[in-house]
Amino acid sequence: MSVSVDSASALPAASERQRRLFGIGMRAPGALATSVLVLFALGVVLFLGFRTNDGSLLGGAFTLDNFKTALTDPLYATVILRSLAIAGFVTLATVVTAYPVAYYLAFHAGKHRGLLLFVVTLPFWTSYLLRVFAWKVVLAFNGVLNSALLVTGITSEPILAFLNTPAAVVVTLAHAYAAFAILPIYVALENVPRSLIEAAEDLGARPTSIFRRIILPISMPGVMAAALVVFVPTVGDYVTPALVGGPNSTMIGSMIQAQFGKANDWPFGAALSVIVMLVILAVVAIARVADKRFGSKT
Amino acid sequence: MNPTSPTKAPWLTIYVVAYVLFLYLPIAIIPLFSFNNSIQAAFPLSGFTLEWYRSLFDNENLHRAFQTSLIVGVSAAFLATSIGVTVGYMEVAGGDRASRLISALCRLPILIPGVIVGIALLILVNLAGLGPSRMAIVLGHTLVALPTAVVIMRGRFSSLPRSFSEVAMDLGAHEWTTFRRIVLPLAAPAIASSFMLSFLTSFDEFIVAFFLSGTEPTLPLFVWGQLRFPKALPSVMALGTFILLASIVIATGAEIIRRRGASNDELPVTTPRPLPIS
């Protein structure tokens, strides 16, 4: 390392300029893409959220009414709370059901680990729209699940309550984001020092207390990361409530879409988006605090 | 029950098998009923047919949507991978604050719901005078694929032995020459893998394209349009079978290529370890 530093300092000025140009050239694509597509685009959404709707692209005048309406009108407050509740249920269900799979991967999968990891992540790479569509077909009144129950004689008439319910949304979303939850938990479980477990065993700890007092606390950062990556896409989801949710499952994503479609009130849609981003920011902050707390324990 | 030894855990094994079934069975519904001789997707299966597949061949709109998806996917994959290569390399080789910030911003879209990415870019392309169009979808999909591309590329660059490029530079090669002649060839499998997965992300993406498409829908948008017509559902399943098959082939190929390139990392790239919050 020291050799290359010495030779670098001995380089002539032309090479130094070339080195700087290389640095600039290599940073340019990323800097351009992120400043335009991420920073500027989100900035414009924030700006538009504080504008009145006069039909023009950037709104008429500054106002706080969009946020006032979104937070006080019971219609929007209900939808926002429902989105949080559904995303919360999905996150909880996904993380709790994924944990044993991650545990199996980390401690019991043996030489099949690579294959099993691939198997649980593969569905993630298939079309999300098609997976939701599949659930619509499964849960429909004349659909796969009902007809299977009828054919096998488990029920005598179709069950109406599958499709168009918030429960359908929760199941479909939990299915869609399963892989998201397994992987971070698995990574955290991989990091549990095996020596710690052996030491506890030697001292006579029972398996349940080893799990509760060693494995679970150490894997908590993974659980937090899993909760976060499931919560974010579900809280703003549009496709699933639209296809399997029915009228009682409208979520904030559908509301935002409507403002940019039928309702044609872009500033209000932008304000709703800002609220969603703030909610996500708050969840990220909570996850980080929790992460630090669990982190300091170990 | 020693969790460190590969002892049998029968209940856990059963649970994992059930979980994998839960993951795959709903998806398997689509190919199963694409061969079923009935408009209604319900049991019992009424008979075998290839009618739904035949109906795909003379559908002009479908062919155009497929073409749009290919063009958009290849363009977005090219852009996302190019950016991913430069950002990933600068984060690993440069390691300076600016490079790390750019990399974190590239991974930020993971934390933005698709609807918001869609509306933000819709406002952006309207401001730019571009409007909803193929080009707009390309920009949107580049953004959506960027986190994956950056994560794959920086993973590969950080596993490259530094000595290679140091030797080259000690021998008098410039940064650019070293990058082009030493680093890029060594990273070729990861580049291929990043390109394939970025393409796949775009090919399957719906919600961002939903906001940004003009007169030319992509394949998922075509599927969405068909969902309104109950009679079209069997054809959607036939088309869906093709799309699922393409996704599985591309994802498997990308994973095989990537593992050959970096045999020390068995984790799939979807692993959301590098959260942009850290």
C-alpha cells in the first residue's frame, strides 16, 4: 500500500489531472441520476404538496390546506389509519411466519442451504402483478379455493368472505413480501456466535432459554430490518387493494393514484405522498432506535 | 436439541415445507388453469386445451406491448447497470464521502413505495416537457432497478483483491486503463447478472409504468387492462405462464452467473442487508 502511495505522489501533473478527471467522470452518472431522479423528484413532490390546485403543473399559490384536509377529513384519516393497520398486520404476519424458516436456514439446512435460499427468493423475481392476480383467482367466489372446498366436501356452499376483504389484502401482501422478511433474519441468525450457544448448553441452559436469551436478542436487528423492508412497500401498495381488497380495503396508495387520475388534484396527491414518506421516515427512525437498543445489549 | 448441530427438527422441517408450498402453490395456479378448458378458473378441471395459448399468437396489441417491454427493459437495464458499475466502483475504490453518499442515494428507492416513485417521476417528466412516454418509463425503471444494480456491483468490487489494480497502477497504468483492462473484465459476471436482474425488474414492474406510460403500454400494463374482462382471464393465464417462465429462467441464469463470479457469497442478491439507513 505504501509503495503505491509513494509512486502516486511522484506522478507528474498530467497524470494527476487524469486521475481527477477519472474521479469526476466515474461519479458523474450516479450523481446525475440521484440528484435528478431522487432528490429533485422528491423535492418537487414536497413543493407541490404545499400548493393550491389551479390545474397548472406546479399549482397556484402556497397553502397548508392539503395537509389540513388529509389529516382532519375523516375520510382520509380513516384510509391513512387503515393503511397503517394493514401494513402493520402484514409486517407482523410476515416476520413471525418467516422467522422459523430463517432459523431453519441458519441452523438446520446443512448442505441444502444454498438451494433453499434460492427457492425461497425465486418467487420474489416473478411478476408481482401476476402473483396478486393468482390470489384473486384463488379467493374468488367461484374461484379455486371455494371450488376445492366444495369438491372435497369440506363446505357445502361457496364462502363469500374470501375476496374483497382486508384479510385478503393481508394474506396476499404477506405472500408477496415473504422473501423480504426471511433474508435479513437469516443473515442476523448467521451472525449468532456458535460458541455462545455451546457455552450456554455446557452451563445447563434449556433450549428454550437459549433461544429466548441468546438467539432471539442477537437476531433482533435482522427482525427490525425485515419489518422495515416489508412495511415500506406494503403501506403504499396499490395493486393488491385494487385487485383483492374491495371497497372496504382502500389504502393510501389508491388514494394517491386517484388524485393523479380521476380526481385530478395533483397537489393534494403530493401532500398525501409526503405524509406517507413521513410515516416511513418515522418507522425507519423507530427501527434504528430499536436496533441501537438491542445492539447495545449484545 | 442442539441448534448448532444438524440434528433433525421434524416439526421445523414440516413447517418449512408447508411454507415453501404456501409460496409456490398460488403461483402454480396460473400455469395449471392456463391449460384448463373453461372460462372459469375453478375445480374440478374440465379438460385440457391449448386454445388460450393459440389466442396469444394473433393478438397485435399483445405483440406491441411485448416489444415495448423489451425495449424499455433493455434500456433501463443498460442505464441501471452502467450507473451501478460506476457507483459501486467509486464506493469501494474511492471510499470518499461523496461516493458513499451517492451510493446511499442510489439504494434509497427501496424505501420509497412504488406509487410515490410513479407520481414523483410523472411530475418530473411533465416538468421536463417529456410527458408520459416510453422514455419516461425507462427513467422510472432505471430508478427502480438501481438499488439492485448498485448492491450487486459493489458486492463484486469489494470481493476483488485490491492487489490486482495496485500492481497495474504501480506498473504505470492510469486509473482509467486499470479500470477498463483489469477491474471490468474481473467484474464481467456480476455485470451480466446485474443487467439480467435489472431487465427482469423492469420487465415485471407495474405501478411505476402505470403512471408513466403514454400510448404504448408495457406487458404488465397490457395484463392489467385485460383483467377487466372476465372472458380474457384464461388468455391472461396463458400469457402469465410465459411471463413466469421467462422470469424464472432469467433469475436462475443471473444467480448462476453471479455465483460463478463470486463463489464465496452464497446469499441471493435480494438480501436487503445494505439498508440505506446505516
